[in-house]
Amino acid sequence: METAFTPIASFGGGLAIGLGAVLLMLGLGRILGATGIMSGLILPEGRDEFAWRAAMVLGMILAPGLIFVATGTLPEIAVPVSPVMIVVGGVIVGLGASLGSGCTSGHGVCGLSRLSLRSIVAVPTFMATAAITVFIIRHVLGA
Amino acid sequence: MKLVYALFTGVVFGVGIALSGMMDPAKVLNFFDIAGSWDPSLAFVMGGALIVTALGYRLVWRRKAPLFGGRFQVPTSTTIDAKLIGGSALFGVGWGIAGFCPGAAIPALGTGRWEVVLFLIAVAGGIILRRVLTMPFRSEPAQ
């Protein structure tokens, strides 16, 4: 399935993603890592640690609705993946990101921007395995 | 006030994710499908986010402490081990299968799609699985 090349919207969205990460560091002194935030909600380590994460997640969930209010269109997504593969992929994502201490936001955005050695190793690793996985699924298995 | 601020950072991040195309698995999978229906948009997301965080973090760290007190909590480990590489490699495989990563899926909840709920439940399962597998050890939280 083809998708439209959207360099301007993607770059603009990227600026806002970065701004969110900077604001979190400015206000609360934390790295914006989605897996870490999820872990802190599932396996909380105290009420205060739970509360800011819950507030942040609520804000994230509200975002598409606010875009709808502002522009009149809800951002559309397409999920060309079967439910079974969503579950398989999800479990591997949760396991891998917590073992590797980060995902696209934590290692990719926050880690690379501060030149963390661990992130400089982690990001090319997961980009490569994601590309290999997509290649195998689409061009070897032909799904 | 701290929670309102956290909610606001979540909105900024979530709007960025939604506008950038990161929360659309069709777009994410096409980014990795270089041999097929390649859509390079997401490179622009990373570019935009890194420009803002690389500059913004440095400005923020001129302060002695975050706005709401405490201290800046930035991971300092430089250990490259099997857990980092293996976990990151696994994360990429899951990302390539499902097309969602946690930071994209949380805002995508706001679109009301059931696939997103399914994915995040599976991620939570993976995070818990990791905790169960490494039970005897106390390890560092994910970024």
C-alpha cells in the first residue's frame, strides 16, 4: 500500500515531538521515553511517579481529538497488519524495549540528541532489525 | 500545577506524533520498506525532533533544576551489553511486525481504533513478561 510523501508535515510534527521532550525535561527533569512512561504506569513506583505519567499519557491521548477540534479532521491511520501479528509484534516491542531500556522516543529522540553511547548503539540496531523484518514479511514471505 | 504541565507536554508530543505520520502503521512500515513502497517521510520526523531536542536540552540544562523541583534525571550508563543490543534488536523486530511503537500508539488511542488498544495491551504484556523473566535482579528502568 502506497503512502504519500509528507516531508513538511513530518518535519513539523518532529519539531513538536522534540518540543514535548524538551518541555518535559524543563519542567520535570525527565527523559521522554514512551516505554519508560508505560512501565511506570503498569508497575508504579509510588504515587507521585504514577501521577505525572498518567497526566502525560492523558494529554497524548487527547491530541488527535484536539486536532479534530482545530482542523475539523481526525488524523487518519491505516493498519495493514492482522490482529494476531499486532499482538505478536506488541509483546516483542514491550519485551525488547524494556530489555534494551528504550524505544524510538527514549533512545531515538532523547538519547541521540544528547549523544548517549547506548542510544547510538541501540537506534541503528532497531532500525536495521525493523527494516529486515519488513523485508522478510513483504518480500520473502510475500504477505 | 505540575500535573497540568505534564498533561500539556503530553498534548504537545501527541500533536507532533499525529501530524508527523508516526502513528500511522502504513506509513511506518513503508518507511522501512526500502525495496518496496518506500516512504522516506519519517526521516524528517527524526530530523525535526533531534534539532529541537539537541538545542533545547542544552538550553534547559543551563538551569540548576527543573521548574517543578527535584533534579535533572538523565541516564549516565555507557555500558554496551547483550541486554541493550538484544533488547533493541527485538524491539525493531516487533516494530517491523506491528508498525506501531509505544510513543506513537499512545496518542493513536485518541483515534479510537481498536487495533491500537490491542497493541498496547500486548506491549504491557511484554513489559510484564520482561519483569517476570528477570525477577531476581533489580535493573534500571527503561528510558
